[in-house]
Amino acid sequence: MSDLETQFKTAAAAAQNLSQRPSNDDLLKLYAYYKQATQGQAGGKRPGFTDPVGRAKYDAWKKLGSLSAEEAMRAYIDLVERLKQA
């Protein structure tokens, strides 16, 4: 496992134990970066209007486009570090 993957896993664990709940925007970013890092680009159908949370998550993930897994991991780690400082 690479150093980046180790840092990513550590950040993912830290994100579960933040002292304050992140804003909805930050939660969507965390979700999108995590999905991009672990599963790649968003695919499948966009959730319907009866699932607004699912739509917001899908849209945040889809917005990342072709961001590489490594870039998504770095962005996720940076965001968790920023949230830990808040």
C-alpha cells in the first residue's frame, strides 16, 4: 500500500470522529472525493426527484468529472485536515 493510500485511510477514519459536524457542502465534498478515490467517475442513473439527498450526492460526485483517484485522495486528505482544524 502506498503512502498516499495510507494517509487516505487514516483521513477516512479521522473524518468519522471530527469534533464538529461539517457543513452540508463539506459533507458532499467528502462524499464525492471518497467515491471518486475508491470507485472512479460517477456512473449510473441520477437518482429521481423523490431522493433529494441521493441527487445531491450524485451531482457532487459527477461534478468531479475525470479527476484521478490520486487527486481525489489528496483533496479528501486536505479537506479532512482543514475540518480537523475548525
